[in-house]
Amino acid sequence: MFAMSSVTIGKKTMANKRVIIVGGGASIKEGLQLGLWDKISTEEVWSINFAYKTMPYLPKREVWVDISFFKSNMNSLFELSQKGVPCYAKKHNCYADIPEIRTYDTTREITEPKKLFIGKLGLSGFFALQLAVLEQYSPIYLLGYDFRDLNNQTHYYQGELVTTSVGVGHKELYIHKDGTPKETVKDFNIFQDSPSKIYNVSPQSHIPTFEKIDYPTFFNQLNENK
């Protein structure tokens, strides 16, 4: 299990370095059909929540927010840590004696400037993006940031992995009954003035804040800027 000691809050600066953040949205299925894992195998890839369980190699970072996710995946997260993968989470008392988990004070209220705003829904993807911007990554490529369901699936691993999650399969968190996005999608607008260039590799995403590109364009950009 995780060693017990004082908590470590991690922060590093890697200016002008690109990162790929793998969320959970169902649009990632398109990328998988086009050989996603092979095409990004040499890149810095961050995993959000359960994504690491679907990857054929280790992510460079594992990020989550929900305590329930940690408690139900403690053993595999410990194995990730033992293999050198840094783990990042929202600060909580249960991590206070686990130095392998790097934590940040977060808030769902944008009026608390001393804490990291993670949106009113407290999304892990929001948290991961905040970390990437804070650490001056650019460009940042977002995968699976759909804020919707596609073919009645909210997540690409839905039905394939056993998940303990308040979001997987619950499209009502993201969209109204008529299919329009919930008002909380506007929380992403805080990134409009970000110094980092952010691409959303999901043309059908309901998040309007970022430039949307498809997977062929994404792969071409990676190849052109090696």
C-alpha cells in the first residue's frame, strides 16, 4: 500500500512543452479506431481517472478528484506510483499521510482565488487542465472533453471497465433532456485568456471555449512539430 508520511504538493514548470490529456469522453473511440495509442506513444500523456486502465503503456501522470475513485482503485494507483507515475488529486485529509499523492487546494467557487477552481461540477478534467496551464504547458491537447453523450455513452470505456463514478453513464450531469449542454459548461470560459494554446480534439464537443480539431488534424500537428 501507499507509504504513510507528510503530504507533498507538487509543482514544476515546463514552459513551451506540449501535453496530451486523456479524459473519458466517448469521442476517444474515434481516435482508438485510428491507432491513437501508437500515435501518441512518445508524447507526454496524462491520464484522468480510469483512462490509465485502457492504455498499453504508463501515463506520465495520473489525475483525479473524486475520493470514491481513489478508494475503489487504491491498489492499481499504488502500482502506478511504484512504477514512477506521479499521482495528482484534490487535497483531502485522507491523503495527508501519503507523500506519493501530490495534492492541491481546490474550490468549486470562482470567488476563492487562493484555491484552484475546478468548475461547479468539480470535474477531474477541469482539474487536470488547470494543472497544465499552471505549469505552463503549451500546446495542450484535450481528448474526450465532450461534455455530452455520443450514441448514449458518456465515456469511451463505459461497459468495458468496472467503474465507481458519479459521471460514467450519467449524461444528465452534462446535458438537458433536449440535448443542450448544462450551464456549467460555461465554467471553461475561464481558460479563454489562457497563455497556453488549448485544442479540443472533439469536433462534436459541447465545450465552446477551445479550438476544436479532429483526430487526423491532431495527428498531423504532432508529426509536423516533432
